[in-house]
Amino acid sequence: MELKLEKEPLGKISGDVVVFGVFLDEGVDKALQEPGLELPEAVLKQLTEMAAFEKFKGKSGELLSFYPGDQLPARRFVIAGLGKRDDFANTVRKAGASLARHFGSKEQYRRVCLAIRTNGDASLVQTAVEGWLLGSYSFTLHKTRNEETNPERKPVAELVFVDSAMDDDAFARSSRAGRVIAESTCFARDLINEPACNMTPSRLAQIAASISSEHVQCRIIEEDEAARIGMGSFLGVSRGSHQPPKFIELRYTPAESRYFAAVVGKGITFDSGGLSLKTAQGMETMKYDMSGAAVTLAVVKAIAELEVPVRVLAVIAACENMPGGGALRPGDILTAMNGKTIEVNNTDAEGRLTLADALAWVCKEKPDAVIDIATLTGAVVAALGKIAAGIMSNNEELVAAVTAAGRRGGEKFWQLPLFDEYKESLKSDVADLKNAGSRGEAGSSSAGMFLKEFVDNVPWAHLDVAGTAWTDKEKDELTKGGTAFGVRTICYFLMDKAAKKAE
């Protein structure tokens, strides 16, 4: 799909469909009086009358179609509801996704032109492109090709933005950023949606290696080496599986670096719960337990492609959590890489065991910030549902920066506390820590307190995305299955840091 900028008045734009955005309760008649549109009076009259008859309000997703014949160069003219004017960037992203679903999969629409009232703001092009590409996503790799149930999708050939005030260079930068971030998000979604029989730790390691480039170096630490290093917490989780564990490290080292961040992703490619076995229904979507790993790979891919001047150390401790003959048992004691001993009282609290060694590994290098992202606790779903992810941290400035990046990226976070009292539930009679605290009480914060034991006072934020990393319904820019929640937030965070350091 080619991304283009047109600066002609709206009334002179040709295309299979031209879309003009109207805000909630703005009024079609008022919106169409905007200077520079050059729409014929007869068209203005017809559109105003149609909007009144259809009681068009400008709600998000609302569409009003007009076939102008020879009155306009456009074959079809559409007025699209943009929703509320506030939080315009996310409104535009959602509108892009909605329009992609409506026009993006239909063969007759090869040139789609969007007049979404950007008023020269190129950042809105980025969010619109993100919305369009994310809304166009579907995972049909394992479906038999059938023109009725699984038709071949032919993407729009040209997506054209109509804005006479926009700078050409700014448009090129923003449209490219939107494309790269969205395509990287879709790359992560593919990894999450792939069944666990295919997306094994070894396969995840191969995909990580494929991201290697001039500025991205990949290292895979195999089981024997991990044992020599002392990653006993990570290796304990992998013992019940026939699949060998892989400790994956990616380093993005650009020619110029203004910031150093570490990103750690939970990489449990399938979580049965181990001997603390999940229910059958609880296991149905557990291929998504490597969402943090997929997001981490996608972030490196996007940041490297965009050549963002920040240094990134990305780590994934990848393994399966299975109840095989060698599986971890309740009561077993593990020794993490930093020397702390852990009594395992719940083998289904395995993600924090793998993250413990991964966090200890990256904190040795004292990055400016560490962000870990994990589908860690069911408790965060109980607390926040599927609307927002939990964020916990030892640094309020980092919380503010990540939350602000999430807001720009259309991903919501809510801070959960790490009160010292929560550590009481992690006390063990036989080891330094237990891996699971009081059942049914502050489960997400308890898990966060456990992870805090391995970050060595480095600025750190823990993102618990258990509720937001998977969806069973299509809404806005999300499609059924893995969402890759967090790619946009972390990319925006790193881009923000690069921009601020340059000031």
C-alpha cells in the first residue's frame, strides 16, 4: 500500500472513495463550510439534507455515503463520524481502523482518500496509518482458502491523505513511523496467534535471530550455558517440558545513542500451570503467555527500522511450563542468578520465576530504565478488566513517562501500589522468598513485589498485560486474538526519550 499526500481542495480530489471527517455534534453543514474545500453548492445542499434526514451526529464509526456522479471527481463521497474532538489522536486511530474494515477489504476500493481534519499536524497521519493497518489485520494462516469464508484480501493500493497545510517531509516521516509501528505490531500478533506446537522456544529464538542486522545483534544462551551462569529460577520452570529453553538477548546499538533502555518480555510459549495445573478452560488461550516476548521482539524490530537513537537491550527467557516427569514441584527451592533462593509454592506462578533471572541479567548493565512486560497475573484482570494494563514501579518519573506514551499510543495503564507490607506475604520459612503470596489478596502487587527483588534499584516499570494482551471481540484497532498490547507504548516511550535528549 502506497501512502500519499494530496494538497488539492477536497472538491477536486479523485478516488474510488473520498472520506471527510466530522466531529460529534459539530454539524455536517458547519463542517462543510470549512475554507478551501471547494465543494459545489449543489453537493453541499444534498449532503446537508442527507445528514439531517439520516440524523447523522458524527459518532465514531458513523458513515454517510453519497454518489456524486459528475458533480465531483470522486466516485463515492463519504462523511465519517470521528467522535469527540478531545483526544483527537486516538479518535483518528479508531477512525482509521473503522474505515479500513469498511473499505480496506473490498476489491473495488483501490484508491482511498482521507480528509480527517489534520490541519497540518503530521502526527495525526501516524495514528491514522496505525489505525488503518491494525484494523486491516487478520490471522488466517491456518484456514483453508475459500472465497466465502476466507477470501483473499487485496489491500488498498493507495491511501491518500488530503491536507493542503501539511509539510511533505513531516508527512513522509510520520506516515513511515505509523507504518513501521503498525506492521511491527501485526508481526507480534502473528507470533502470539500462532499455536504453541509451532511457536516453541526454539522457534522464538529463530525469529529473534532473523531480526539481526547491522545494528541489531542476537545472542541465544542455551540451557547448559544458562546453568553455568546460574539461571536456576528460569531453568526450574522449563524442567517439565521436552522443549529446550532459550534465553534470548537482542542488542540494538545505533550509531548515535541518547538513552539506554532494557526491555524484558515474558516468554512462556505455553502455560499449562505445571503441576499446579490450570483448568481446561483456563488453558485454552495459554499460547498467548508469550505476548511479552512478542512485544519485545516487535519493539526492537520497529526501533531499529526507524533508526531511533536509543540503545536497547532486549531479553526473553523463553520456555514452556509443562507437568512432565521432571517438572517443578511445590516445595522445591530454586536459586536465581542474583543468589536469592525461592521456595516454589505455586508452579502456576512461573512467569515471575523466568523474569527474575531476566531482570537480574539486564540490571547488571545499569540501563537508564528497565521495562518488563508480561501476562503475569489473573488478579490484574479482576482489578482492571480488559480495558487497562497494570503498571508498577520503583520510579514515579518512569511511571509518568510510560503512562503518557501509552496515552499517545491508545493503550491505557493504571498504577498499582508496591507497598512494603506486600512483601510480608512473600516470606518463606525455608528460603529467601516464596514465589506466590497470599492467595486472593493483592495478587498483582504481590507479584510486582517479587520482581522488585531482582531489579537492584535500577529505574524499573513492570507492565502486567494479562487482561489486555488478548481479546475475544473486534473493536476499534483491535482484532480477535493476540493484541500485541504494549508495542505502541514502548515504541512511543523510546521515541520520546530520543526526542527529549536531542532538545
